[in-house]
Amino acid sequence: MPCFKQPNHLQSLLVLQWPLTYLALFWIVQPLFICLLFTSLWPLPALYFVWYCLDWKTPERGGRRSAWVRNWCVWTHMRDYFPITILKTKDLSPEHNYLMGVHPHGILTFGAFCNFCTEATGFSKIFPGITPHLATLSWFFKIPLIRDYIMAKGVCSVSEPTIDYLLSHGPGNLVGIVVGGVAEALQSVPNTTTLLLRKHKGFVRIALQHGAHLVPTFTFGENEVYDQVLFHKDSWKYKFQSYFRRTFGFYFCIFYGRGFSRDSNGLLPYPLPIITVVGEPLPLPKIENPSQEMVDKYHTLYMDALCKLFDQHKTQHGCSETQKLIFL
């Protein structure tokens, strides 16, 4: 069990607001909306579903962010629980668009969420003129209410049309992609720095097509806030995880952290520091149809930049001098 500070119970409850809100909207509010169709209040869900159909394309056109939602005080409680911070190494000019690689995925990606989907760590003040968008699974935007909630925080779909739209407009747009995807969640265990990146090159291709600058980031501490139960690849439990991934688009991970008392286990993450280091942008030429050789070239340059960023900051944030990034 790692050593950690004792946060107050208010912070402990509020830090779960993000994932629990998704569950509440899906399992409680959505069935309630359907039930309302058969009551005298049927105009409310009916009007919403009309709006839902008319607003269908909005997630592919940059979404609909809300400064009010991004500044909710609940996000500052989440920030202080760990705490979560963002470290800028270079300025990002608002005259360009950016495609940002987010590493690692972690279990619930607390660092990227707090830093890029809220103003709790002061993103707009640290990077003035830059509008951040964090890309996530496309099917979230097909779920009524959830889509509106996550769009308000600046979350966008990871689909190609959405990223094309954002990088074609601006300047000053920054699209963050968790390059390892949900598969990297299975690599998210404490004291590991394994990234699924070597074969993931699509983000480089789309950056070249738009001439967007690539920005490497690494979040120290993201893998430390939960323990995960790992299964052997030949076990039925691992096969079930793979089946679940193929069916629903994400892995069913078994993880645990701390409970409300110091020595208990539960679903609360360990209150350990999470630091997102934003690296120097890598300029890319604009090539409408980049060759595979060109994609490979800039993909290699990106991996080199990410390794350099990690090596420069690892000893300051809990990693040993000998620890290296491992690319799968």
C-alpha cells in the first residue's frame, strides 16, 4: 500500500463526481427520461429528443463548450485531492493548431481530464489563446444528456471528421488524443512506463494533412493512483476482457484504490501527485497525402521528443534515473 496524505471526506466524495456522473446519467436519468414519455410530462423528453436530432452533428463540429461548467468548483476539489498540476515547458503560439499526444492512459485519465477539460489548473492562463479539446470514444456522443455534459467541458469525439474539423479551423485549437487508447488501460499499473505507441501512427498522418504541430505530453503519477488486477493472457478472465473490449469499445478493468478510511480498500484513487508535463511542439509540414515514409519519419521524431521529455523530468517526479519509456 503506497503512503499518501489523508484528504478530507468532501474531497473524497467529489473526486468521484466525474465517473459517477456518467453512470448516473446513463443508469438513472436516461430511464427516467423514457418513463416520462408515458406521463403528463411527456413534452419534456419529446422536446429534448427533437433537439437531440437537430443537434446531431454538433459533436463533429467542435462541440459546445461552457466556461461555466469548466469552472465548477468541484474541479478544484478534484485538483486538490491528489493534487493535479500542469507544467509548461514551452509556449504554444495561438497562431497555430496543435495535435497533442496524451500519455499514459491510466485507469480514468484524471490528469488529462482535470488539466484540459476544466480550468482547475489554469490552462487558459498558462496557454493564452489556446482552446483545448480532449478526444474520447465516439459512442459517448450518441448517448442523450451525456453528450451535452461532456461537450460542455470541451471534450470532443476521437473520430476523424471531428479532428479534421477542429484542425481545419482556428488557429489556436489544440486536440488532445490519448494515443494508446483504451487498450493502454491494461498497461496502467504502478511503477510502469509502458506505452502503446509504436504502431499507432494515425495521429501523425492527420497532423501532417493539416500542418498541425505535434505536442508530446507525459503525465507522471497517472499510473500510480490505482492498483489493477492483471490476468494471464491464456485465462478465461483475460479472454472475457478482450470480448468486452470488442463488444463495447473499452476494456473491463478490475482495479482498486483506497476507501474512506486510511487502511481500507475501495474505489477512491490514492491521493498521490499527478503532474502533466507539456513538451515543446514539433512543427510539421502540411502534406495533403503524406507517404508512409513521411509518416514514419515524423512518428519517430515524435517518439524521440517524448523520450526526451520523459528523461528530462522523470527524476523530479518519482521515477528513477534508469527508468525508460517502453514502446509497444
